[in-house]
Amino acid sequence: MAATFQRHANEFFQSLDRKLEPPVKTHLKQVYSTLAYATFAAALGSYVHLFTDLMSGGFMAALGAMGFGIAISLTPENGKNTQKRFFYLLGFAACTGLAMGPLMEMAMYINPRIIPMSFVATCLVFASFSLSSIFSTHSKWLYMGGATIIEKRRMGDTDHVKHAMLLFIDFADLFRTFLVILMQKDNSNNNRNSRNRRS
């Protein structure tokens, strides 16, 4: 069984090598590593809201995220300001996580397991969509973030910070959607159980 898994893993990575040119692979590594940093910054922002009294999420955090997003868009990539744009992205992600804090607080009140379940589901769906957009030969998948970034890179766009921001927005929206769905499901289950106990 281990040999079969190893063979399938090798075939997967070989097909990835055949699908993508070296500059595109390098760009995707930069984009996804930047996305990982942004996700960590968002988790840190949510942590600040949930477990400290330093700041609380809400409207001001959403305005901060909008300000950092505008700063990324208005600061063109010229090779010299990549670090500054990277910190703008981290600020954008941290403010986004902080703004999601009240929703996550409500989810923790309903059931503390909702947040990790939402995160795992988001990672699985996001990875599946990214891989399907990379490996698909049909142009119908072009609207997906991974395929769009690949095509932009092939056309000469090397702005990995902006591409990571676009993927982060998709990731955060997907996480928020899973969070709300699981909250509604758990809430309806709790209501049903309480009605059954009363009757």
C-alpha cells in the first residue's frame, strides 16, 4: 500500500512538472507561500479579537483592511517595494481576521469545534479547486484563482503579492461561508434537540 501511494505521489509531481513552466512554478511557490503568511496574519488578527483586550474587530477593522487593500492596489510592483507591499498584505490579512472576530466569537459560543472544522474544510476545498484549475485542460476553469494567476504569469505579470491577496480574499470568503453554514446547522440541531427534550 505504501508503494502504491509513493507511486501515485511521484506521478502527481511529475505531471505537475509537465504542466507548468519553471518561471510559473517559481511564481506559484511565491504566491502560495505569501498566502500562507497572510493566512497566519489573519489567524493572529482573529486571536487578538477572541483572546485579548488589545483590539476588537468590527467596522474599524474592516476599514483598515480596505485601506491596506487600496494601498496594495495603488502601489505598483517595481521590484524595489516588494517588502513594503508584503507588509501591506499582512496588514490587510490581520485586519480581515480581526474583522471576522465577532463572527468567530459567535461560532465559539454555539460550538467551539466549528472554527477548526471550517478551517479544515476551507483548506480541503481550496486545495481541490487550486489543483483542479492547474491540471484542467479546459478553459472553463479559467475563472478559478489558480488558473487565472497561471495565465497572468504566462502573460508577464509577476506581482505575486497582488496574486496572493486575490487568493486570500477567496480563502477568507470560503472560510466565512463554511463558518456560517456550520453555525446554522449546529444551531438548528440544538433547537431540534431542545424541542425533543420538552416533548
